Amino acid sequence: WATIVASKKGWIFGIGNSFYWLVMFGLYAAAFYYGVVLIQTEHLESGNILSVFLCLLWGSMALGHAFPNLEAFGNARAAAVKVFEVIELHPLIDVSSPSGKKLENFRGVIEFRNVHFRYPARTEIKVLNGLNLKVNPGKQVALVGPSGCGKSTAIQLLQRFYDPEEGQILLDGNDIRDLNLKWLRDQIGVVSQEPVLFATTIAENIRYGCDGASQSQIEEAARQANAHDFISELPEGYDTLIGERGAQLSGGQKQRIAVARALVRNPRILLLDGATSALDYGSEAVVQAALEKAGVGRTTINVAQRLSTIRYADSIVSLTDGKKEEEGTHDELIVRDGLYAQLVKLQVGVVVEIVEADDAEAVEDAKLVKKVVTDSGMIRKLSVRTSLRKTKEGKENVKEEAAKEVKEKKDEEEEDEEEIKKAAKAASLKRLLRLNAPEWFHLLIGIVFSTICGLTYPSLAIIVFSLTDPDEQLRRAVTLTIIFAAIGVALAILRVALNVSFAKSGAALISRLRSMAFKSILRQDMSFFDSSENQVGTLTTRLANDAALVQGATGSKIGSLLEAVSTMVASLVVAFVFGWKLALVILAFFPVIVIAGTVQGKVIAGSAQSEKSQLQEAGKICSEAVDNIRTIASINREDIFINKLENLMNEYKSMGLKTSQLLGITYALATSIQFFAIAASFHYGTTLVADGEMVFYYVFRVFIAIVFGGAAVGRQSSFSVDYTKGKVAAGRIFTLIDLEPKIDLDKPGETLANYTGQVGVRSVVFYYPTRPTVPVLNELTVAVEPGQTLALVGGSGCGKSTVLQLLQRFYDPHDGAMTIEGRNLRQINLRWFRQQLGIVSQEPTLFDGSIASNIAYGDNTREVPMDEIIAAAKAANVHTFIHELPRGYDTSVGDKSTQLSRGQKQRIAIARALVRRPKVLLLDEATSALDTESERIVQEALDKAREGRTCIVIAHRLTTIQNADKIAVINLGRVQEIGTHSELVKKQGAYYTLLMAQGGGHSKKE
């Protein structure tokens, strides 16, 4: 497509350019013929005619040189249309508007009055259908209901992400549309289901919740959110950079920082949308207690999947089909035996089946737990810390080993930087042309025709001054006029051909570079993406901007450069043939031109490198802001990102001004030198004529050659700006293309014909590359046999998810080995092995496309038939929901699937895993985001899917893994205890403590 568009542009630009040259040479022909006639009939001085002709020649030449730049203006105008469309957009809900009321004595009364709503992207589906709800100041209301019933939508409407199509949302009796939006969002603290953190320090992430918060306030908020301890253990503490989207933290750690961000704000209204859904039960108990404490005196709306967290809410509202079905306290709704009671029964009735114990004491404990659960009561909080004591000795050993690696890692990074610099410098025209080899025919046409076009003006020096006798002038005037016209026609044809040829070859090269760079990016291992230099915004900017800049070293630009070189060489040849002495004098000026060009090239190369850094940082800021706009709007911090970008652009502007000044000096020197050369040629030429060593029209031939050669030097100097930038950009792209991943997807390795699904973790030691002094796994050893289910449980950040990442070879262990069938995973063909895995992650990611295509992505080795897609959807309990959509499986999920609830997204992700028919199923909190009813059905589907295949499950809800063949409790990167559910309950160790804490353990509010 890019090549087709480029071809069209080439035709349009080529025809316009050729028309210009056709007209200009028609004027030359007419002027030359009429000039000769005037000399013969009007007896005008030939010098006057020559002056007029030279003025015409010079002016047209300047215009011709400007013509290639019109392409840049055209591209800029086309881009500006889109830019101005965005600039001139007037949002219906404007956070920057100063209008609207600010309530002085804001109490926090919230009321939804007959609210109806549909998402703009899915107007055929009504999400809220006459919702009526009132929340009194300082009270906590919990919203419950099946996935997609409108709970999270109510939270979004309260923040005015959208306005209802009918009805009102009131605060203290005021329609929120009449309130100042910035003030409104400042009164609200939000903790969403999917925590979004930014690529900065932990302290700054928390400070985003309250601009200007002190360090002590930040630490206090972290303590309340049960995050202070793990933050303090990090080498940089609160100054730790957490990477893009908090990639270096576990889901629970990210959620706790998000909770701290909400608490530091001290908001009047607190909105909790699954705020504790990603936490383990130990952390949930503490964080939930903190949230309950934070909710005192604040109006709180809590959307919860775990009903244990909202048992003591002042009011619980059940929603179905976008409207309120029932409302009351926990006890009232249980007595009513409606929707809420059914959800409670589903959630607490699926709990622990404790095996019979031999000794009387264990039997009594078993009865106690069973009784508490079936009565749907809340188990008191137990201290998980007492049973999950830190094994400091092992931790220190790993720290010592890791510390030894830090210096080596820094040395490697320095070597990598040197290699990158060398690679950037090594980008040559030769390599670009070699990469452009498939378009050799187009390149050949462009190069040959550009060279021929460059000979045009030097040939005029010979033609114009070839007639000195007046009779001969008149006799050959018609012939020369025809020659001028013929040159014009030939130029017109050549320029169309070369423009189209260079446009096609240039577009093909850019597409190829982007494709190769993108492929290289996708080949890299996860440590590449952990680096702050390789965030999404940086990489997309590099793909977009650098590839576009390469056009300066290829395409029409290289054609113009070749034409300029051709003109310069031909002009020198003409000058030496007709006056070698005069030509030598002129050549004396060339060293100055070379020096100016060299300085200019270095200035451009240096500025291009600086510009690259600035633009990549700008891309990073824009990408982060747009990707996370909902979170930014929630915390009311649009101005922070605007200021960041403005400051960066001001630096970019200052840098550009300095570069422009230097370029102005070097360009002026390069272009003005031709006039010094002209002055010298006239002075020395008259001397040669006076001495009888040259005839005057030879002097003029040399003079014209000098004029055109000098103009070519000027053109070359101007084109060298784009050319140098293009080469530097090409160097950066080639650096990216040439990157060799440490874990290579395409590296050959073993494939097992009869792989049964056995997986082993053997004495694995691991720390993330960006945090080499923080051990995550500390000699972890565990194995799972074919067809067995292994469950990993433990506190947030203990290393559970890291095991799954190592199994997928996102990273390799620092020590020890991941094995399958006893073979080290490093020896296995990675592409083959990943095809054996089905993954459902904690945070579901869908792609912009139809629901069917998203499910089919689960198996890209074949064309997945529609019946298999539907079967997988049914198994994941998502078929009914999809079938009810107007376009069914052809419904587009949109960018980041924002039109779906998290439960709906998670079920589609489960269907995607099931359609693959994997030998090993990896479930990282696969049901954590689902409502109770969906969780039960999906869990049944997953239980069925696990039959006959190895499964590794990470779960916080221990009820979902009690039937696992093995349960391993991970603490500080080691297996603390392992066994079946029954064995671990008998042991009454860490697992038993977690099990007891899982009831919720929240004391009733006073």
C-alpha cells in the first residue's frame, strides 16, 4: 500500500516537475530565437541580450532548485491537516474549562437519577437502563452483579468520562454537568481494577495522587496501603524506577501503590473498582482494613468481586441489566434470598473440603473452618508474617552473588553503547542501496536519468556561446531553438520517470526498514523492553521518525544529490576543456567548500543524535499519556504531562535554534563561495583575454560552467542536511535491526516428538536485569509431572508470576535450570516450546480486531475454523455474551478493548488459550477478575480443560486450587512447603495460615 501511494505521489510530483522544465526550456528557446532576431534586425548589443538571457537562466535555475523542496511543503501540509483537526477538536466534556460551580461546603451526597447510558462505540447496547441510586455522605455503598451489568460504567459516569444520554447524576443536589470538572475530579480518589502506573519513581507515582505531597505524606499513604515494607526493601526505596506500566512489579505491588496514590489525595469521595482484586489474602486483609479506615467520613462506592470485602458496607446494591434489582445491608439481602444471596452462596459454598484428620485436635480445627465457611461468616485476621518468616541466609547469599554481577552488567552496557555508536556511524549508502537491491531497475533508471539531467546546464554553456558570427547566429537560430525545445521535452520525460522510480524504490526501502526493525523488536527478549530506553513510545517514534528521515538519503533526495554532482563534474570538465588555467584558479576555492561541508555534516550529525533523544522522549510521554488517559483523567493530572511535553519541546526548540545558526553560517559559506569564484574568474579571465591566451566566448563558457557548478555545490550543501540526517537515522535503524537477542526465538534447538507436559524448576536463582541486587527466586526447586496440576501460592511479590515468565523463557535464570522432560529449556527450540503453552494472565490483553480473530490468535500455526472458536468461547462461558452482540463474533473489541468489562475480556482470553490445545496450561490468576457466577462456570471449564494436560496455576483464591495435585507455598523465592491440599491442612503451616486468612478477616465496623 505504501508503495502504491508513493507511486501516485511520484507521478503527481514528476508530472508537475516535468511541466516546469518543459515550460522553462520553451522560454529559453523563444528567448534565444528572439534575441538573435533582435541582434540582426534591431542591431541591439549582444551583451544586452546575453544579460537578459543569463538573468532568465539564473532565475529559472533558482526556481528549479526550489522545486524539489515543494515535496516537503506538500507533505507538511498533508500532515498539518490531521494535526489541526486534532488541535481544533472541542471536547464535549472539557476538563480545561474554567466554567462550572465549585461547591464550598461539599458533603459528598451522590445520586443517580433515572440514568440511561450507551457507549458511543456500541450505541446498539444499553449499559445503564434507568439506574436510580443514592449514597449519603460518609456512607459506603457496594455495587455487585454479573459481569457487564454496569457497575464500572457507573464509576466512569461519576468521573464524567461520559455524560448520560438520559437522567442525571447529582452531587449535593447539583447536576455534575453544572460543576467545574477539574474541581469535581479533585474531590474523587479512584482505585481501578487494572492498576496503571507511570514510568517514573514510586514516590512520583504516589505523588501524582496529590500534587505537592511531601515525602512523609507519601510514606504514610504507602503504609496505609501495605506497600511501605516492600518499597523500603528495594535498593533505591521510593526512588526506584518501576519501568513502563510498572513492569518490574507484581500485580499486587502495583495495586498497593495505586491504593497509596488514592489515599494520599485524602479525597471526599472514594471510588473502588475492584481495588483489592489483584492482592493475595494477606495483603488484602491489611489493605482492605486500610480502605475501610480511609472510607470513614468519606462517601465510598465499592465495586467488588470478593463479597467478603463488602460484607459490612452500609448498603449493598445488586445490579442487573443496567438497573438496580435490590438494595440493603448484607443481612437484609441474605434474608431476602435474592440475587445477592445467590452470589454469596456461590462464592462461599465452593470453599474448602478438608480431609479427615487422624488426631482429634486436627478434626476439631477442620470442623471449625468448615463451619465458619458454610455460615458465610468472616474468618478473623491472622498474621501471615508469623508463618512466612524471612529466610535471610538464603537471601543474603543471592544478594552477594547479584552484587558481583552489577559491575559486569555495567561494563556490558558500556560495551553495548560503544557498539551502538559504531553501528550508527557505519550506516552507509552502500548498505542502503544493497537493502534496496530488489528495486534495482527503478534505482538504475533514477540514477542514470538524474545523471543525464545534471548534464543539462553545462551543455547550455557550450550551446549558448557556440555562435559568435552574426550571420551564423541567424542561420542556426531555428536549429538551436529546436534543440532547446527538444531538451525541454526530453527533460520532461526523464523527470517523470526518475521521480516515479525514486518514489517507488524509496517507499519500498522505508517499508522494508520498518518491517525489519519491527521484526527485530519482536524478536528481543523481555530484558530489552525492561530498559527505559526501549519503552513503547521510544520504539514507535524510532520506527516512525527514523524511517521517514531515511528518505533524505534515498528516493528523490538522492536523485537531486546525484544531479548536483553530475552538474558539478560536467561543469569542471567544460571549464578545463575551454580554459584550464582559469579552471585551476577556480578549483582553489574548493577546499573552503569541502571544509564548510564537513563542518556542516558534523553539526547535522550531532544535532540529529540530540533531536533523536528529544523526539523519542516526547514520543514516550505522548504514548504514555494517550495509553493511560483514563487514569490521568481520574487523578486529574493532564497538566503534568502537558508541562512535561512543553518543557521538552522548548529544549528541542532551543537546540534547533543553535543548530540553525551554525548551519546558517556553513551554508552561507558554501553558497557564497561561488560568487567569489565568479569574481575571480572574471578578473583572471580578462587578463587571459588581454594576453591573447583565451577568446572572450571561451571565458564566458568557463564562466557559465562556474556559475552552474557553484550552484550545484550550493544545492549539494542544502541536500546534505537531509542526506546526513538520513544516514544517521539509517544507522539507528540498522542498530536496531542488528540487535541479537540473548533469548532468540529463531535459534535452532530440540523439539520433542512425544512431549508429555513434564516441567521442572531446578535450583533456580533469578533477579530482574534492571534490579540485579533484588533476588526474586532463591534456589527454587519444584516439578510437575505430565497431566498434573501444580498450584503456586504465596504473598504478593514472592515470585509466583516470575516462575511462569521463566517457563516461557521471557528471561533465563541466573543460576539453576528450567527443564522439560529432564532437558534444560535453553536446549529446546523456543518457537516450538511456546506453541505447547496456553497462557491466561492476570491482566488480559486483547488486540484491536474482531472477537473471533482475538480467539483465533491463540493458534497461529493454522487457520482456526469458526466452530472451534465457538467451542472455545462456550468452554470459557463467553459465547452467550458474544452471541447477544449485534455483530456477534465479528464485533470489534476496539483499542485496548475499553468497551468490554474486565470479566468479559478475561473470558475471551481464556477462550484464546483453550483454542490452542496446549500441552501445558499456565493460569496466572485466570479467574481473579470475574464475578462470582462467571468464576464458578469458568472454573468448571478450566477444570475440564486441565484434564489430560499439565497445568500450573497461580491463585490468590485458594478455593480454586484445592483439587490441585500439588500446592507449593512460595516465600522469598523459595518453596516453603509443598503437598496436596489435605496434606498441607494437616501440617497447619503457611498454607493453613493463608487458608484461615482467606475468609476476609475484616472486623466489623464500629
